[in-house]
Amino acid sequence: MILAQLSNFEGPSIDWLPLTPQIILVVAALVILLVTSLSPAKVSDSFSTAVTVGSGVAAGVVAWFVWNDIRDEGPSSTVAGAVGVDGFSIFFTILTLSALVATSLVGHSYIKREQMAAPEFSALLLLTAVGAIVMASANDLIVLFIGLEALSIGLYVMAAMQFRRREAQEAAMKYFVLGAFSSAFFLYGIALVYGATGSTNLVNIAAYFNTIGSRINNLELFYVGMALMLVGLAFKVAAAPFHFWAPDVYQGSPSPVSGYMASAAKAAGFAAMLRIFFVAFSRTSADWTPIVAVLSAITLIVGAVMAITQNDVKRMLAFSSVGHAGYVLVAVQAATSDGTSAALFYLFTYTFMVIGSFAVVSLLGWNDGHDVSRYEGLARRRPLIAVAFTVFLLGQAGVPFTSGFVGKFLVIRSAVDDEIYWLAVLAMVVSVITAFMYLRIISNMWDREVDVADAPRLSVPLTTGFVVVVCAMITVVYGVIPQSLIEFARDAVPVLVAGG
Amino acid sequence: MVDTIVFVICAVICLTGAIGVIAARNPVHSALMLVMTLFGIAVLFIAQEAHFLAAVQVIVYAGAIVVLFLFVIMLLGVDVATDLELGKLRGQKTAAAGFAVVALAVVGYLIVNVDTTRTGVQSQGGVIDNVTPNVDLLAESLFDQYVYAFELTSVLLVVAVIGAVVLSRRHPPLDTDSAEASN
């Protein structure tokens, strides 16, 4: 009877191909859980990792097909305008999948060493990747929020998965409480923006600002909502003054998870920020760019000043990650296409540097912390790992011939083009200050005076070693020939297309 | 006129319940006072002709969630007056009161200046046409405009279930012998 009343109902048309990457990842997560829980014999941990990596690669191949379609037919949107199918979505899909595959491989050996639950780790990794991809491709604030929650809740659990270390419990608790607050801020912001503009769909929000044109008034409700959304996202990307969770959480979480947080989760937060602010709120950019500029200045300073005072390598990397959020914000505040593609380039290259760094950290860290002195003489114990770590650190410092230099160059150029000279100068000064911290770790590693004869043998599992080497190679290759990635980032500037 | 009377009665019920939740010494009484508040809100929803919301309010909140609260309270054996004193942080209450005043001031500002603070746009989702029943409109927007969000919540629930299982599991101590061997 009820169905009969709605017989004229027609669901939205769905273009399945762009949704396939997400579907592959969800199915892979369910397969891992089903097989490992139903199998009578204990399933090897390698199964979970193999399925995760395989599905990540398969999703990447599909994403590449979608990318070709977009280049032929232009961007579109599907499922009643809830999912944006454009270069931006594909860019972040590929970024997230890279982080997923790398983290899964690093996590594989970490889990084995620490005897953690491999199937759950892999499943959470896959589902958080889905959350990140959904955030980047969402054209609707509700969809974006659900993606954000899937990502965040998965990360809270993954931070706590190292049960035998109390720091992990503390980290997870802090992350959960503060993260829940920031999600609430974000959601309240969505509600107020919805109240002001009448829609949660980004296309409709942008259209609303076009219809009112220059006669912008009565927007108090919108401004409050916009500010709350900015707070929520600034928390997720660890921008100061919303960064207080980052050092404790990065330090306490399992190292592969810290790397994943600093790469995929941060990128997803910036993807959401760019899509909402740069595209949907572009008509009000005069209102939000000064706020983001100040935010980026504070983030740069805090990241640099706090990083050089740390002695724990994981905390150093955490504060450096705060600083890197500041650089990306410099590009975001430009609110130009060039700025956006600079931010994309920066996030993509940073992903490999930070995952590689935390992979090295996961090799060295045992139960007694990550003090910088543990890295003394690493170059003579494991030369290849030391070279790779040096590449990552130089890359993060922004030394020429690494991808970090190109990223910083593009970001600072976008600020100069936008004629925000003070921020460009600040970004350059800060990069000099943070270089001290990176060089301190490097000089520790290459110290010739240290006696390494009685140091314990440092075992390097195959999967982790592979990830470290590949990430180092990518960092160098995109530092020497960045052109292909710059073009990809240029084609990936987000656009909004109304649903059919 | 009737609307006003209904509103006043419900508002009194809601506020009494809300004060009761924090004033009652016994956690079970607090939970029951919460039911009172939730029922009052359900009636307010009916007065606004949001019948579906009213039903959900009663079934989900007053039914399921409060029952869950009671289960937890009774299973954990805190159903006697417990020391719920705050005060770990100095100045917590003062700060809370300060923030409450600020929040109320913002809301008050928006209410007083309602003509200049609202943009006056109507919602574009499930537009009310005074003919289609509320529930039908909701169903249509849920399975059309918001179907992707609706389906995605299942992913969110899977994450939550895995998380709950992982976090509540017992953990054997690290088997150092095999850990050394595997390295």
C-alpha cells in the first residue's frame, strides 16, 4: 500500500564507474572480516595485507579510467548531485590510495612485531580510506560529514590499537574527545550554513551566492556557520591554534598510523576545505581569506618554534606536520586556481615524505621511546635507510632537488601572485628555522664519532624497506622532474557541477 | 491560542525534566527525568506538524536510548547516589557559566535581530507543499537527494562496529619469544 502511494517515485540516476573505487574498498574490508572470522583455521596476516594492497591498486586502476573519462567528457556529478566527479576527486582518490597501500605495507611488519590484530587493522584502514575519498569527492555537506566521521572514528580506533603501550591509550582518548568536539563544531557550522543558504548541496550554496550577487547582507548566520566549519576542518588538518592534539597523538599512536594521519587524514581535511571554501564559498572569499591567512601564519610559527624544541623524533615530525599544514594554508588563502594546484602538489608530495619518515621511525622505535639520540650512527648500521630518511627530511626542509622544494616554491609563489608578501616572507623565514630541526636528526644519523659496534642489529622487514625506498625515489623524482605532477595538479582544480 | 497553551505546558515539562536530570542525586531518577524532557519535545514536534520526528523521538530516544542508559546504570551498579562532584579543574564552573552566557548572548542576538540576521531562503530539500504528507516528503528526499548519504551511513556503522569489537577485546601479553624469533 505504501509503495503504491509512491509509485511515481524515481530514484536518482547513478553513474557507477566513479563510485567503483569506494565500492572496491568497502567490499575488500568486508571480505577480510568475513574470511578471517569464518575460516576454521587461522588465516595468515599476509592475507589481510594482500587484499588491502590488491584492492587499493585495483581502485587506483579504476580511478585512472574515470580520470580518462573526465578528460574526454568533462567533470560531472552523480547520485543526485551528491558526488562530484572531477579531477579533484580523482587526485585525492589516488593520493588516499597511495597512502593506504604504503601504510598497509608498513603496518604489516609493524603488526607482526607488535602482535596486533591484522584483519581489523586492514579493514579499518580500508574504510577510513573510503571516508577520505568520500570527503574529497563530496558535493554535499551531509555526505562530506559522514565521510569525515568514517575517517575520524576509524582513526580513533587505529590510534588505540597498540594496546600494550599506555601512550597509545592516552593518545586515542585525547584524539577521540577533541576530535568529537571538532566534529560537533563542524556539524553545527553545516547546520547554520544550511539555515542561511537553504541547502547542504555545495552547488546550491554557490548558486545562492550568485543569485544574491554583490548585495550581500543578513549573512551573520552564514558567517558564524562558516567560522565553525573552518574550526572543525582546521582541527582535522592540525592547524594552530587547533593543533594541540597532534604531538601527543602522533607520538602515542603506532608509527604507521601516525604516518597515515599526517598524510591521508590531513589531505582529506584540506580536500574538504578547498571544495567548501575555494569553490562553494568563492563569492565570499574576501571574508574568509584574511582569516585563513592569519591561521596559516600562526600555524607556520607554532610548527617551527615548537618543532625545534623537541627531542622526540615523533613529536618533531608531529610539529613539522603542523608546520606543513601552515604551508598548505598559505596556498589555500590565495583562493586562486594556481594556489589550489600548489596545495594539491604540496599535499601529494608530502604524503610520500611523511609516510616514509614514519616508516623509518617504526623500524627504530621499540618500547623505549623515539629520542633523537637513538638515531645516532644509523648511517653505519643501515646506510640505505639512513639515506632514505635523509631524503625525506631534506624534502620536508625544502632543499632543492627534492619534491618538497618544488612544493614550497609553488606555495610561496601563489602567495606572491596574490600580493600577500608578508606571508610569503614569513613562509620562507620559517622554512629556514625548521631546517635546523631536520638537520639535527640528519647530523645525528651521520655522526662518525658514535660507536655502533655493540648496537643491536636493526632488522628491516621487506615490506617496510620497500615502502621506504619507493617513497624516497618518488621524493627525488618529483623534485627533479615535477612537470607531470604539476600538470596533474593543475587539471585537478575542483569544479562544481549540478546533479542531473 | 491552543498552540500557545500547548507550548507553555510542554516547555514547562521539558524544563522540569532537564533540571531534574542534573538535580537528581540518583542516576536512575536522572534517566527517568530525561524521558520526561524527551516526551515534552515529542509533543512540541507534533505541534509543529512534524509527526515523523515526534514518532522517532519517542521510539528512538525515549524508548531505546534511555533504556540503554538504564541498562548501563544498573549493570555498572551505580544506581545509588554517587559522588558526581566536579572540580578536577579549578574554575571549571565559572568558565562553564561564562561560556553559557556568551552562547546565550549569541542566540539572543540572533533572535532579537531576526529580520537582519536571516537570509529568508527556504530549504531546498523536501519542500513542503501542504498536500504531500510529511513522511512521504521525508522518504522522497531520503531515497533521492540524500540516498548517497543514507547508504554511506552503513560504512560508518561498520567502522563503529569494528572499533567497538577491537577496543573491547582482551589482549594477551606480548609473546616475546616468538617476537624475537620473527625478527
